[in-house]
Amino acid sequence: MLTLTGASLTVVAVAVFVVTLTLVIAQPKGLSIGWSAAGGAAVALALGVVHLANVATVWGIVWNATITFVAVIVISLVLDRIGFFEWAALHMLRRARGSAMRALLYMLGLGAVVAAFFANDGAALILTPIVYQQMRALGFDRREALPFVMAAGFIADTTSLPLVVSNLVNIVSANFFHIGFVTYAATMTPIDLVSFAASVAVLVVFYHRLLPASYDTDGLPVPSSAISDLRLFRAGWVVLGVLLAGYLLSEPLHFPVSIPASIAAVVFLAIASRSDALSSTAVVREAPWRIVVFSVGMYLVVYGLFNAGLTAYFSDALRASSHAGVVPATLVGGFGAAALSAVMNNLPTTLVGALSIHGAHTTGVTHTALVYANVVGADLGPKFTPIGSLATLLWLHVLDTKGVKITWGQYLRQGIVLTVPVLTVTLLALAGWVLLIS
């Protein structure tokens, strides 16, 4: 292992990070993001950018988040296989009574609920194809279906704030700063409602002209027809209730949220193994195991930036803004995390932000505001660019398989126009709320 210092450490740390991130985003010849991150981590270790002791540190940061994320996605995959989300979508479309505008509003509400409980990835990757399929079945052309498709992807991230489990970013941040499930939810649920309202407003303004006036509900299947296993469907509600109870108890009883999530996933898989509607083996195989490798590998590469002292620049900016007050600090922290997420992906940004906040040595209300602003920025910032999050990259891939191609130019124009006002309003609401409850 080499020993690097000074400028050489900085250059090598940046080079390893840039190459690793490029491979993660481009995925040349189908290269898994797990292999790319693991390779970057191995190179960082070999070159002395990070050390073996850092592996244990990084694992201590990401293990709870990664296990919880995988468990939640497994539960959502089982629910998807038995038609749970399609059943919910059909109910929303029927309740809209043929009004395309009401249908859009109801679908946004459904997307927000799914994002809250099944993470932004679940909302974007599971709900988007269902929504597109139903729009096409109703006779919408691709132009008319576009608002629903884009809205599904947008709302998945902008409303992934309320619970620790709503986004991998949230779990990492809560674990890093030792924030319990109830404390986090009490702080961020009101902020999520603000983000939801702002998201609905900008989406309606931006897309209302593309919506048809109405649609024929006679073309919609009966919601119950989407359920392929009624017994498992009913069991799913019980599992979700028990899971929520486990989350709520995790803070007062001092156990990580990965425990109830893992137990719920294992139990649900065991019940599903007796169903003819799906293969539990296939669900386990399709679970995002690569995220486990990616989390450790990518965060280890990012830790190399910390070792090189590069996060100190962000720490200095946060410290300087904190002297101006809670509102400026919240805006600087939130927009800083958003900008970094847009160019370097939100997962590594989360750790960069957390390490920078730790290094800024802020205290009190300002520290609290910066911690949550980092979450808001990392959750909403990915909507600026197509590379902002893995969920967005996978979402674009799903759309591509459906024949819906979103170019970088189209995405950037819409992403910037839609995200800036939502992010601004949400961060201002956060600053006000933190001041109010402190």
C-alpha cells in the first residue's frame, strides 16, 4: 500500500472518485454499479487514499441504511408481483371520474404515499410503468401520457422526505447523526407536506396544457382484477402495519430500523413462498444486492475525499453561512447538497455533506437545520440532472423500454424549472419549522 500526502493525495483521491463515478453512471457494457464501486474502493485502498481502518468506519455508517433499503425493496417487489400498486392506481383513476386533472392530482398523492413507505426507488421504478400502462390503455397518446410519467418520477424524489425509510439518503443521514425514527418523522413530515404542495403546484402549471380534458373510465379494469393472490394481498396489509409499529418502537427501544424491516421482509417472503402468483426465489434474486456492495465501495471512495481534506471547503462554507443565521445556513447547506447531487450523484453527496457538517462544528438550531437541509438537498437535488440519483437513471431506463425517450436537454430544461422553486420553498419551510420547534 502506498502512502500519499499533500497534493498527490488530493489528485489521486479526486481521480479515483471521478473514474469510479463515471463507471457507475455510464455502466459500460452493463458493468454493475457494485463492481464499479468495489473496484474504485480497491484502487483507493491500494493507492493509500483510504486505509483498512476506514472500511470499518464506512460500514458503521452504511450498514443500517443498506440492509433497510434492501428489505423495503423486497417487500415492495412482493406487493408489486401480486398487483398491490396496480390495484391502488386503478382506484385513483376511477375516483378521478374521467377528469385528467383530478387523475394527475390523485396519482401524485399515490406517488407521495408510495415514496414515503416504499422509498423513492420503489415509487419511481414500480409506479411509473403501471401509470404509463394505464394511460396508454385509456387511449392517451405519448404526449398526453408524458405529464403522468414525468410527475411520477418527480414526486418520487420530492416527497421522499417524511420517514427515515423513504430514501436511502435519509437512512444514512439519520444513522450518521443518531436521529431516531420518531424524531426524524416529527421534524420532516411537515416539511414533506410543503414539498408535496410545491411539487403539485409546479407540475400542474408546467404540464396542464398537455392534459386531455377527460378520459373514458369504461376502459378501466375493476381494481380487484389486478390482485393475483387475495390471501397474500391481505397478509401484506398486516405486514405493513407490523412494520410501521416496529419503526415507531425503534427509537424508544433503541434498535435500528433495519431489524423490523428485515423481519418483515423475511416473514413476507415466507408467506409468499406458498403462493402461485410469484416466485419468492425470483424476488430474492431481483433484490438490489448490488446496492450493498455499491454503498460500501462508493462511500469508501468518498471517504478518500475526506482523507484528502476536500470536504473542508464545504465545511468552511457551512461554518461561514451559520454566522449569518439559520435561514442562510439552511439555504447554503441545502442548495450546496443539491448542486453536488446533480453533478456527482446524491448517494456520495450525502456522506460528503454529513462529513462537512461534522467538520463545521456548528451547534444548536443551526446544526439541526444543516443536518436536515443536507437531506432535503440530497433528496431533491437529483431532479436537476439525469445523473443525480440511481433511481432517476433506472427510471429513464424503464421509460426507454416503454418507447418513451427523454433526452438530456428535455430533462435539464424541465428539471431546473421544476426543482428550483420546490427546493427553495422546502428549505425556507425547513428553516422556519426548525426555529419554531427548537
